[in-house]
Amino acid sequence: MALSFLYLAITRILQLVRLNGREKSDLAIEVVMLRHEVAVLRRQVVRPALRPPDRALLAGLGRLLDRRRRGQFFVQPETLLRWHRDLVRRKWTYARRPGRPGIPAGTVAIILRLARENPTWGYRRIQGELATMGVVIAPSSVWIILRRHGVDPSPMRSGPTWAEFLSSQASSVLACDFFLADTVLLKHHYVLFFIEFDTRRVRVTGVTAHPTGSWVVQQARNLAMVLEDRIIPVRLLVRGRDTKFTSSFDEVFRAEGIRIIRTPGESTSSQCHRRAVRRDGSS
């Protein structure tokens, strides 16, 4: 205890001498006293209760500090990032609309039976057979049901599984889509990314607040130049059905000998855009 007190006293004296050499003595003494008061309060309060104005002020002052000194205060950089995530979550909270009605269990059973008894039928063929029975259902819904119950695509039911096919082709497969990122000022931006199936390496090609077809095509051209250096060439590109993926976007990759595969159903980018529209209240 005595050594700890001696060390603390020497520290405060050194701080006083340092500040006294740069500023007025009264201000230097006040700063040292305040620092010691903070040290005493930290020993008594494990987690101080901060109100929103306190957080805003501390976050603003933290931006003015040098990065090397931010770790000296009880509000760490990780805490500031957590505050920002909480703020974004509260900002974009909205009432969810009720979803589509569920598909009857009898219809699901028929879909699974048709798929298992007819290995060569795809989800569109199954949807057509259901239509002849008077069961109206979207092809994407059939695909989702088959996937949810572990039924492989039709070419794979009599051969290798879908997982085995992806494992053998993963080194030559890319996938692309968008996700939303919120800035410090709570403005959302679209991030276009590509992921390699074999290494799970993610390539972020661009970030913009207003993605357009021409912008996406330019990002595709930039990536195509990078892919030329790959030892194993890319043969397949999996993308969603978002309208920002135009025919010009596909032609950039087809020119490199890459086949385009569109995912069934709604893509993640369309979902991101719909959420962004609900946030802004405009299209």
C-alpha cells in the first residue's frame, strides 16, 4: 500500500512539473487534481452510468484526440463502436409487416414426394405438375421447400450430391451480391462484394450510396482485370436477380469465358434495397 501511494504521488508530481512548464501554474494544479479525482472515482465505480448527452460529448471529444491516447480513458474505442451499433439499431427499427401465409403441409408433402419419385425433375417441372393438380405455387417457393428439406437439385439426385459438386468446382466459382453498411451519420451505403467459394476470400469492389447499372458494370471490369492473374480460372459466377446486374454486367464476365448462374427467388441485394426504401420512406 505504501509503495502504491508513493508511486501515485510521484506520478502526480511529475505531471504537475510537466504541465507547469507549459501552462499557468493554477491550470496545471487543477488538471492534476482532476486526474487524481478521476483515478479515485474509478476505484469506487466499476461502470459509470452515462446518459445520451454524455455519450455524444465523449464520442465527439474522442475524435479530437490522437489515436495513441484514446486508450487512456475509460471510454475505449471498442465502446464507441458499440454505441454506434446500438444507435444504428435503434435508428432503423421499424414495424415489420406480416409475411406471406405459410404453405400447407399437404402441399409440402406432395412436392417432396414428386421430387423423390422423379429424380430428373427440377423445381420448375414440379411447379408445372402442381399447376395441373390445381395447386398454384411459385417456382421459387418449390425451390425453397426442396432446399429446406435437404433435397438436392435434379441433376444431383442420381449422381454426386450438391455439396460434393460444389467441393469439386469450388476453386472456379465466384458469387456476388450487395449488403448494407451504415455510416457514423446513419447514412446507408451499398457494398458490392465477390466471394471465392474455395478460399472464402471476400473481394469488396466498391461502396456507393446510389448503385446504378453502369456503376456495377465498372466494378465488374475492375474485377475482371484482377481475375486474369488467377492460377485457376473462374468458370462460374453466381449472382442474384437484382436489376442492377444488367446484361452488360454479364457480358463483362462472359467475355472472359465465365458462365453466369442466377439464383432463384429474391436476392439479398433486393432485400437490402427494400429495407432501405422503408427506412427512407421513399424509393
